[in-house]
Amino acid sequence: MDPLLIAGLLIVLLAVFTVIRSVRIVPQARARNVERLGRYHSTLGPGLNFVIPYIDRVYPMIDLREQVVSFQPQPVITEDNLVVEIDTVLYFQVTDPRAAAYEIANYIQAVEQLTVTTLRNVVGSLDLEMTLTSRDTINSQLRGVLDEATGKWGIRVNRVEIKAIDPPKSIKEAMEKQMRAERDKRAAILNAEGQRQSQILTAEGDKQSAILRAEGERGAAILKAEGQSQAIDEVFQAVHRNDPDPKLLAYQYLQVLPELAKGPNNTFWVIPSEVTSAIQGVSKAFTEALPQSPAARETPRVNEAAAEQRKQAEQAAADAVAEAAEADLGPRQLNAAPASPLGDGLPRAQEEHHLPQERLPREEQPVQERPVREERPPQGE
């Protein structure tokens, strides 16, 4: 080949390569520093930029956007001598590419180390409980210190966040026990409050039910008393309206008398003086002779059946008196003189009721039997 042609091709290739090296395109939010003959010359902004090839040296691009850097957990000692591991996240932005390139060799590593040292200084003045509950305070203090220190590096620290605080395992177990105890305490308090409220409501319900029950019982007692009063009034009016025979009342008296001795706890009971009068009345009712008719006066025949009935009546009256005396469980003795069943004009015995000084057993109590007077049939005139 012709040497001139080869030289021309080399010149053309060199010119093209020179033009390419003199043109630099920088993306948005990026920057590139330019050194001319080893000295800082300028910073290339976004867009099309021209440099002198072989004289200007263009450095790699620097990102001007906000960047997020997560650091590894770092051990930090608290004020109460507990070692905790704290994981932080840093948000920063490069504001001056020249300072970021010439004031610090590696600004990311510098920010990480500054964050660790500042974090140890801040957490070292707090105990564990304050460390766990004061994250906002720690974040604000870290941001202030880092922003002041990194300002000359052309970096602005926007936020510093603590991602995790990990205390030792023993501290975790103790905290879990404490939290469990607190929850149990709150549960016990709530349970006690519920039981107290339940007892109050139950007591109020019992009170209302007792009041209503008492009012119902009072109304029932009033109605029952009114019914008994009306029944007694009706009985009283019926008795007085029908004018019963005293002999019938005496007979009813004798029927009720054995009921007084019933019951295992009846060791003492009183026989009123009217009992003797009632017995005498019944005896007279059965022993009095009916007025004889003229035919009977003429006939001297004795009515044996009537005599037998009178005798049985006398015996029944005597048995009733003996039963009443035997049923007496107290220390009372009956001292009453028997009346004449024939009503033949003999004076009625005085009834004396007295209590002896000492009680006698049931087997030793004297029982006075009323003698039964046998009455002969009346002789005819």
C-alpha cells in the first residue's frame, strides 16, 4: 500500500478518536470532576460537555441523589453496663462533588465510622430502658452530630434511623418475664373488677327480689288475716245465731282435751277448772232421767236398756277423766272431788289446782280415779 494512504487513514482515525474523547455526556443528577494537567479544573454538569483531550482528565461520575446506607449491627455499651447491638440506617446526599472527591477519600466509610462513634457516645449516656424507649432522641442527636461533621465533605445527612436494638438473651428473658407479670397483673385487676361488678349487680338483684318477696308475703299475710277474720266472724255469728246447747259445747270440750297432751315435748300442761264443769255437764246429760209419762208412772216396770246406757255413759266419762290424768306429763296433780252423776242434791266438790314443789316421773305420778257410782233404776211411784 501507499505509505501516504496509510498515514492519511491514521490521521483520520486519530481525529475521530480525539473528537470522541473531547465530548462528555453526563446524566441528570450526576456530576464529574475534571482535572487539567493534574489540577482541579471544573465539574461537569448534566448534559453535553466538551473537554480538551489528552490534557483534561475526567473522573468517574458522582451520584447527587439521596442515598441509603444500612450499616452492620454494632455493639454498644449502655450506662448500666449492658452490651446491646444497634443496627442503623443512614440517609445522606452529596451536595458538593468537588469536596466529596477531594476532602475525603471514601465518604461512605467515613460516614459509617462517624455514625458508630457518635452512636456509642449517645447511647453510653442512657440506660437500657431509656435506650429502648428514646429512639427519636437518639436519632435527632445522631443527625445533628453527623450533619455538622460531614458538612465540609460536601455531604448532607438527612435522616438517621435506628433499625434494631438487640439486648442480650438473658435481658430478653427477664424482659419477657416482666411483661408477662405485667399482663398477669392487668388480667387479675380486670378479673377482680369484673367479679366486683358482678357481686354488686347480684347483691342489687337479691335486694330487689327480697323486697318484692317481702311485699308479696306481706300482702299474702294481710289477705290471710282478713280471710281468717272473716271466717271467725262467720263462725261466731253462726254459733250465736243457732244458739247451741251448753251440753254440746261441753262434749266438744272433752273431745279437744286429749289433743292437749299430744306431742313428745309436752312435759307440762294445765287443765282449766272448766274441764270438771264440762265433765259434770256431760254426765248430767247422760244420767238425768227423762220425765215419766202417766203410763210410765202407772207401770212399775224398769227400763233396763236405759239403765244400761246410763251406766255406759258414766263409764265413758270416768275413762275420759282417767285418760286426761294419765296424759299429764308435768308435775301437776288433779285434785277434784267427783260430782254426783245423779244430781241428787249433793254439794259440788271444790276444784283445787296446785303445783307440787318437786316433779315426779311419769310412772310415779299419782292418778286419781273417779269412783263410778252405780245408780239404781228409779222406783216407780
